[in-house]
Amino acid sequence: MMPAYFFAHGAPSLVLEQHAYSDFLKNFASARLRPKAIVIFSAHWEERSVQKVSAVGTYSTIYDFSGFQDELYQMTYPANGNRALSEQIQSLFAQHGIPSELDETRGLDHGAWAVLKLVYPDADIPVIALSVNPMLTNEQQYQIGKALGALREQDVLIIGSGGTVHNLRRLNWRAAEADAWAVQFDEWLESKLTSWDTEALFRYREQAPFAVESVPTTEHFIPLLLAMGAGDANRKATLIHRSYQLGSLSLSCWQFD
């Protein structure tokens, strides 16, 4: 069964950077089964009504950022969609009482393409992009991921792209090491993920140290719960990378088997 993954996508410039995390992403695919398709939830596609499921032929590239290197605005990730898989996802959602709509126009935002360009640079695997809804409860987020768990048996790779500690106002441009508060939050998170303590995770804002500082808004944290939900069948979580930029920007990858 294909594992599900959570990837931190960092800044849009991740795709140009050279460090431990970018190297990890570039080498990720070499030791793993090639998926037949990729389903990716991006923190940067927010929809507050129904769950959106992309159903495009070939993706355009969305440059949903400003002030970065000129080279970024020349990059594309022209992956194809897969209409049959989009419709299957919509059917799975319907079976679990999750309202959804197909979206036939939206391209890939940087939360999707910056990661995918590092992991699968040839853009030769079909991609289905999915929205996130910050208005839902954490339990509901988990259930959305769980609804798609059966796709893993079809060698479909499910990815949540976001960030565990993602507070742009607390970035420290002079930091030589990770900020203690960010590490404490991530370590609490690690303990609850590896023990699959969903009760605590769903209440992380009340229970985790420095939760408000680490997760000032929820859209980047939600993809972690979505990916975790997709791993509900076996409930095994493994941290396979964690590093930090600018003191507190957490660059992590979780595998859910």
C-alpha cells in the first residue's frame, strides 16, 4: 500500500534553494515506488464552501507570491490531470457524506508545484489537486483524508503540503539555530503523531506548547491532518525529515503507512 505523506513546502524559493531539506526532496523518489497518480492538498488552495477536486487536462502554473527571484516566475509544472480519478475521488467523498465539486480551471499553486518540481521534476505523473477548508473541525479534516485512504491500494500517492510551524511574523533572519519554542511544538507534535493520539492532536491548540505561536492560522497545519487521515488504516506515523529555516520555519516530512 502506498504511504501518504505530509511535506512542508517552505517559501516559494524552496525549489531554488540548496540545503538538507531540498536535497531530501530531490532524493525522495529514488528509493520509493513510483506512484500511478498524485493527489495533493495544498495550504494555498482555500475553499470555505465545498471540497474542490481539480479536473483539468493540463495544469497552468500559479505564481501566488511576489518579491522572489525572477527565475521562479519562469518555472512551470505542466502536469496532466486524470478525469477518471477526479470523479473517483468525488465518489469517495459522496460515500462519506463530504460535499464536493469538480474544478476544471485552477492551476497548481506553489504549495503544490514547488514541492512536486523537486520530487518529480519531469511532471510526468498525473496530479489531482484538492482544496483545504479552514472552517472545518480537526476531526472533519482527518475524516476527509480517511475517505481517500482506499486510493493508496491503487498506488496513488496522497500528499498534504503545508507547514507545522509557520508563523511568518516570527521569522528570525539572523538565526543560527532553531528557536526553542518552535522545536518544543514540533516535539510535542511528534509524540502525538507517533502514538497516533488523535484526541490530543484534534485539541492541539489547547494542549500543545506554543501552539498559537506555531499555528497562528490553520491552513498550513490542516494538510498534516488530511495526510494523517489517509493513513488511518494502519496508523503508523514516521518522521523522515525535520530541519528549520530562519529560526522557526519548520521543514518536515511525515510518512503515514
